[in-house]
Amino acid sequence: MPGGSTLGQKVEGFADGLLAGPLANLFASLDFAATELLLFAGIWFVIGAFDDLALDLAWLWQTLTAQRRDSHIAPHRAPGDAPTASPEFAVFVPAWDEAEVIGDMVAHCLARWPTRDYRLYIGTYANDPATAAAARESARGDARVRVVMLDIAGPTSKADCLNGLWHAMRADEAARGWSFRAVVLHDAEDVVHPAELGLYRHALADHDFVQIPVRPLIDPRARLISGHYADEFAEAHLRKMPVRSRLGVAMPCAGVGCAFRREVLQALGHGGAGEAPFATDSLTEDYELGIRIHESGGRGIFVRARDGAGDLIATRAYFPADLGASVRQKTRWMIGIALSGWDRTGWGGSAGDLWMRARDRRAALAAVVLVAGYLGLLLWSVVGIASALGIYAPAPPDAAARVLLIVTGCTLVWRLAIRAACTGWEHGWAEACWSIPRALVSNIIAVMAARRALVAYAASLGGAALPWDKTRHRIPAALPAKLPASDPAGVPMAARHG
């Protein structure tokens, strides 16, 4: 009936009208929230991108104008040629619950460093006899290995174990009547390079602290998570650290693949608790150590060098390959560097120091920006779907928003390209392609770590102790060292500082 049809249409139109108002208001609110979140994220993203671009330009300028004065270093002496009976290097390896890896680490060192100019100090705990036994078994009585059993129960902090090794080293020096020239730091999962000690000998001739690159090993079974460390270290140690080193500002220590003049560490420990140089109240004592050396007047340098066969002199190691372990590790780094480090190390005394420390500490803010950006994209997608279905008609973005969108997009492409280029240079172009999806993985881990770090840091302001999370390690099985063909002692014949 015509009348019935008209009545039904009126009822349906009335119902649609009732729904249209709330739906329009809902999508208008989502549209507004998406716009504000993307505006906030976009502005900070562009600020960070221009900060990175300034670093890119500084790196390019330094690369084009670098002098070649450090292109050669003195040959590493052959085994048996030591002019004195005392070793030069004390290599500290803190090891709590590392029975699965410490044996291979010791074997790597003894095979790749055949000289007698060093001593390995392996720090273990009274309640962890398995790690001490594994180290001793691998050493097979070699006098270059000294297993130090701390008379306390573990785990404590890494700095506490390092201080125990420092005291054991000083006791050995007093008993034998000589002193080491330098202290080298490594972790229980590290694969050392044959030419490493020769490089330290050369660099420490006119510097107080030297850091070599860290090259993460990529686990093919967890390429996304383990590989994102390779991307980050490739960019940091190919581009960021060389710029920092050449600017002459405070340079952080990575905690592995680094060496210090012994007298510099002794000066840092003078007057402190136990006369020990490592800060036990810090989660990132290695990062702070380089800062403290600079502030005391010492000189640090980052060295990228290649051995006679063209291999990069670097520390190789596996990093966490599962999400939980990676988040816990990044949480510790974020607390120590970006949060508590703010209070502990200040901002330095120069514009260069201020710039670099601000870069170090932007991780927590970057995580907030990432959350805002991803949430804004999600809401923008919902509004876009509503628009495609004809449910809501969003207003077109204004000119300023379009410009911001274009600039943000261009800088994102540039950053991904730089990341891929650094990864490709260090690990090959297959990994460069993997670095693109791994950027998202890196962001997710950063956001999760930031949440945990902020909660833990806020609790510490109320008196709670900052947590120390143990990271499980793995290491490649020890094999005979592959030494450079041009030098049977693993001599680095060509190097480029910075």
C-alpha cells in the first residue's frame, strides 16, 4: 500500500536521523584526536629528523675532510718478543651464571690472542661454581687466565663484579711488583678480534680511553629481533660515534671492546668507595665511565680500523633474540642513560656535549612520540574507513598539515635509507632490506621498554631500588682463530681513527 510504504520510509529515516547525530559526533571526535596526535607526533618527528640530518651533514663533512694521519699503526709484536716479563693488558670479564658461554669465550681469547702480553680476569660468584669450573676447564691451566671467585653471593651489578676484578688485579700487581698498562673490558659472550690488543696499544699511546665497534651477530632464527641490534649498532658505530669522537666531546663507553689506561681508572676510583672506579649505583656504569673520563680531563677516541686482511677490528656478539629479553635489556639502557643518567652526568660544558647528551636522552620522549604517532594513524584509518563508507565526511587537511605530512614522509624515507645503507655496509645488502621491517620492530621494543623504564624510574624516585635484569647469552663455538694472511700475529696494519 502506498500509505504504508511512505510510513515505513518515514520511520526508517527517523531512526537514521537518531543514529546519524551520535555517529557524526563520534567520528568527529576521532578525527579531532587523530589530527592532534599526528600533529604532535609530526612536529617532534621533524625536530628529531633535522637533528639526525645535522649529524648526517657533520659525518659527511668529516668524512670528506678527514686527514690520513692515523692511517697506519705500529705492528703488533710477535709471541715471545715481549720486552718485559709483565703483561700489559688486564682483560676484565664479569660472569654471573655464564657457564654455558664462558668456556667458549676463554677459548676464543686464548686462540685469537696467542701472545703473553695480557691476563684474563674472569669474575665469578661464590654461589655460582659452575661458571668458575667452566672457565678453568677451558683455560686448561693457562697462566693467562685468572678466575676470581668473589666471596659474595650473586647476582650483583656488573659494576660490582668489575670492582672485584679491579681489587684482584691490584693484589696481583702488589704481589709481583709490576703494574698493568691498561684495562680492557669484555662480556662473557664476546668474540674478540685477533688484532684488538695491538690496536689498543697503538691508540692508548696518546689517548686515555679507546672504543672499537661492536658488531652484533644476527641469529637467522630470530632475524627481526636479533637483527634490529645489528641495524642500530651499524648506524651508531659507522656514523654517530665517529662524529662524536672527532668533535672531541664526552664519548660513552659500550662496556665491551674498550680499553683504558690503568692510571686513569685508578684516578677515578681515588677517594671513592673501596677505591674502585666502577659506579655500583648505576645501571649503565660503562656509559658513565667514558663521560667521567672526559670530565676529568682525559681523552677518548672511537677507532674504526681494519686488519691486514681487510676485516673490521670489532667485538662480535649475539644479542637477545626474543622479545621479552630485548625489552628488559633496552629498559635497563633507557633507565641508565636517558633517565637516571640525566641526574648523574648532567649536560657537559660545551655545545657539542649538550647536543650529544640530548641525543642520548631523547629515547623516552621518542617512545611517547611513537605512541602518539601510531595511535593517531590508527584513528585516522578508522575515520578513513568511515569516510569510504559514506558514514562521515572529514574536513580536508589545511595547507600547513599537508606540508607537515610531506616533510614527515620525506624525512622518514631518508632515515630508513640511511639505516639501510649503514646496515648494508656492515652486514650486506640482504640485511639492508631486512632493516626496513626491523625499524617497526625496533619501535615496538622501544615503546615497551619506555613504559617499563618510566614505571621503574618513578618508583626509584620514591626510594625503590632500580632493577637489574640478567640477560641470557649465547656464543659461537670456539674454533681456531682465522688470522690475517699478511701478519701471522694478527697485526692491524691499516686503521682509520674515528
